[in-house]
Amino acid sequence: MIKRNLVQGCLLGLLFFLSAAAQAQFSFTTNNGTITITGYNTAAGLNVVIPAATNGYPVTRIEEEAFYESSITSMTIPNSVTSIGDYAFFECTNLTSVTIPNSVINIGDSAFLVCTSLASVTISNGVINIGAYEFDGCTSLTSVTIPNSVASIGRAAFYGCTNLTSAYFLGNAPTDGGYVFAGNLANDPATVYYLYGTTGWGATFGSVPTVLLYPPPNTLRFTGGHFGFNLTGPANAVIVVEACTNLSHPVWLPVATNTFSTTGTSTFSDLQSSAHPTRFYRVRSP
């Protein structure tokens, strides 16, 4: 009986210790009934999940330099957070992915500066401003989607992202802080893609070329064993349909050049579709 009680006491002590350690993984401040995360103890793990609340108060902000030079590998931010401070994840060189929820309105300058392993970032529709040098030097980043809520992008936000090939914009052209995607680096390969019907776009944005994306096909069909679709767009506009077989490492090749009719319609058929088990398509202006 004594031995059993001793074991139970040790287990209770261990559980208490683990609970205390879990609560101590973040450092934070309390202000006006809200929590700001100011630091993190990596001994608690490298896959970080920020709680939505601590001590009964909502977590609303990640402070400047909160994860400065941390060895964390992934980050989950709760919907309670509305702001990410300057340099919050500066030089987190092992950070590979992060999802920014709808609740975040502002991301500070250089928040993800030199996160060289960051290959995936999801920016949700709530973000209004992307700060200067936000993802500068994120050399593993290959594509990014900018939601229609974004009204401004700071200077050199994606400068030095030497493997960033595609930036998809879902809304009107935001304010350009200058050299958003390129500067003096000769190998900045990014192309900006924007949707038909949005405004403010020119031949370039952020010092890189832009390509107009037309609406998705409104009719898909198989005719004589060949795949095809119908498109709608500006009357008499010329478009190029391109295809690739692998979206992980896409090599886009032109398969047809079409002209919209005077009523704004176009029909496309891929006579080679049956020769490929998988085939992806995109439409661009010449």
C-alpha cells in the first residue's frame, strides 16, 4: 500500500510538473484584458501552437522579435490574434510553414525576414497591410497568394525570394511600396498573376511582369476523346492556353492561341490530351 501511494504521488507530481511546463512555454504580457506573446521556450517543442487564450484572457498580438532567431519549425496562430509585430520571426531559419488566420489585420515590417526554410505561407482574407521587407530573403518560398483584403504591400516585401515564381493576387492592385518582388537581383523570377475584372494593374507590379488570368472555364467537355472547355472574356482579346503535366515542378508550354469573339467567347480543344494521364491548363495574355 505504501509503495502504491508512493507511485501515485510521483505520478501526480509528474503531471503537475508537465502542466506547469506547458503553461511556461510562452512569455507574455497582459494589457487591458488581452495577452501579447513576447517569447517562447523551445524546450517545449519546435512545432508551436499558440493558444487562443491564456489565464482567461485572449491572445491578440505577437510582439516584436517574439521569436527572434528561434529554432522553431512550424507555427500555428489562433484566430484571436489581430497583429504580428516587426521582426516577430526574424531569422527563424528552420521555420518551414505558417498560416496567418483571418483575424490578423496587420503584419509588421520584416516579420519573416530571412526565414530561409519557409516554403509555405498562407495569408488569409483579413490581412490589410503586408509590411516592408516582410518575407525578404525567404529563399525557399516558391509561390504566394495575396487575398483581396490586402490594400498595401511595403517596400521589398518579397525581395530576394530567389525561388518565388508565382504571386497570385485575388483583388485589385494594392499600393506598391517599391521593389516588392525584385530589386538589384538578376535572378528574381517572380511573375504576378491577377484576375480578370480587377483594377489598377499595369504591365509590371513590384518590378516584375504581370499576367492577366481569365475566369475559370464555364463549360468542360470531352469531344472525340479530346478534352476542351469554353471561356468568356473581353471581346476580340487574344489569349494563349498553356499546359503542363506536373504542378510541383511546372513547365508551362503553349498549346493554342485563341481570340475571343465579338460576344466575348472562346472555345478550346486539346488534341493531345489523350496522350497525357494528367494535364493542367492556364490561360494568359500574349
